[in-house]
Amino acid sequence: MAHLKLLNIEKVYPNGTKAVENISFEVAEGEFVVLVGPSGCGKTTILRMIAGLEDISNGEIYLDTKIINNLSPKDRNIGMVFQNYALYPHLTVFENLAFPLQIQKIKKFQIKSNVEKISELLQISDCLYKKPKELSGGQRQRVALGRALIRQPRILLFDEPLSNLDAKLRVEMRTEITKLHRSLNAISIYVTHDQIEAMTMATKIIILNNGKIQQIGSPEEIYNLPKNKFVASFIGSTPINFFDCKLLEQNDSCTSFSLTNGEMINIQTKRKLPEKFTLAIRPENLSVSQMQNSNSIKGKVVNIENLGYEKNLYFEYGKSLYSCKSNIENPININDDIFISFLEDKLLFYNEQGELIN
């Protein structure tokens, strides 16, 4: 079984800029790992170091038990799909797909057979004698995928391959790529800044910021137990809510604290909270009512996003903006007062350093 390991990897440029700092993680055969984070966080640099397109300043990359730091890209048995497709414009689709095998001096009849198989798999058989300029964006991306797959690499690398596609095509290609990954059972590492792609495609997510790993875990772990405020705020299509809090009283059965504007809340928790902390809760874990009840807070609706199956409600509380979700039939309008209750078992607490309080 293939096994990739990065150990204490760093990338420092001649001007002293540290793009990647002390990165360590492992990927086993069959895993689909997504590197996700904001622009400039180091995710593409990591991918290029794995591919051999970028020199490593410190650390080691192992494929199985062999260090591949100084191995040339063509000897690493890695297939890579780029953001801009990177197809040869003067070659036909057939010639683009055949090119990696021609470099390996594979016999012509075998090349023809392999091209036909991969084009059938990717549903581009009817495009084989067209040039890239004659193809749609989705077809070009399939050709780029085919060129990466045709050598049957042990590792597949994807550098934001869907960023140039429209929304509908992105959804279709996400499904195609994950299906291909499962059928090949290779190591797949996928770079994106789109957290929806990360959540829907990954078996394991690595969150990066400023060249450092913030958290590694399954999509469920990352979403439900983000280990710091950066991860909590980065993951989630509707942003998580943060409330600055001050502890008032805590005993074995109940904790009292005040929110930013001084309103008091009582919750059941056994976690020992510091004097000052941040409460975080995702919008779907807030309960909405137009009637006040015990332990609810009052907000004013300032915007509504109607998604067809539910509504995103944005409300002002104190001087800040928060969000929650509501049933599509709920007759709530802009400027209405609403009352928000917290689902206590979904609350997250962060200390003043932004780290999760377990």
C-alpha cells in the first residue's frame, strides 16, 4: 500500500519569507485529503513540494519508506491536475492524453489502448481529435484529469482544479473526481480555498493559515469541534456566531454568564470556564421564535436570504451582526424582532487565546 509522509516540512524563500512552517502529516492509500485555507496560507506550495516542482528548505517527504526530496518530478509517479488545465493548445485531445506515455516510451498500440480507456472513463471519447480551444471548460478539465490519470500514478495532486468552472459544473466535477478517486484507490491530495469542496470531498481535512497547520480531522470533526476560533470561523457556509462573554457564577449544575451587552444567560455545562471567554454556536443550532421565553435573547432582523428550503436570518444583537436559520414557512420579515435560544449541547467555548475549552 502507498503511504505518503511529510515530516517537519518548511519552505523559506531567499528574502526570508516563510511560506510553510513545520508541516507534518501522513496520507494512506485510499485517503482523499483536502488542504484548505485562505489565499497565501501555503497550501499550493505544499502540493508543489510533494510534486517536486518546489525545493524544500527543511524536512523530509517520504513515499513509503523512501525519502523523495531530491527525486525529480518525473520519477515520483505523481499525477497533477492544475487550476488552468495546462493543456498543449497545438495538440489534439488524443495527443495531450498520449504525451505522458510517449515520454515513458510506451509502445504505440499500448498508448492507443490506454487513451481509449481513459477517454471512455471520462466520457470524452467523442472529443479525441479536437483541439483544447474547441472544448468546453468541463471537457478541458476532464482532459486534464485524464492526462494525470493515464500513467496510473500512486499519488494524485489537485491544485484548485474547479475554480474556473461555473457553479453547476463544479458540483458535477466534484462528484466525478470523488468517484474516480474511489475507483483508483490512490492517494489523493486536493488544494482549495473553498470550504464546501473540502467538506463534501475529503476523508480528511487539513486546515492551514499563515503556513501552519491549524487542525487535521474528518469533515465532521472539523465542523463540530473546531480547535480554535480561526477554524470555527473558516468552516461553515453560513458563518459561525461568536459572543464575547463574562462568567458570573458557576457550580456543579449551572453556569451563569453575561453576553457582550450585559444580558445574562444560564446554561447547563460541566466545563470549567474562565472569567472571560467566547461562546460560539453555528446558525443552525440557534432556535428562533417570535415569542420571548426564558433564556432567550432579543434581536432585530436586518436581512433574509431565502434559499427555497430554508431561510438564513441575519439579526442585530447589541452592536454586532449574527445569523440563524429558519423554516421557510416561518412568517418573519426584515425589521421584525425575534427571540433566539441556544441549543446547549451545541455550544463551543474558546479562551482568550482563541483555543477550544474542552
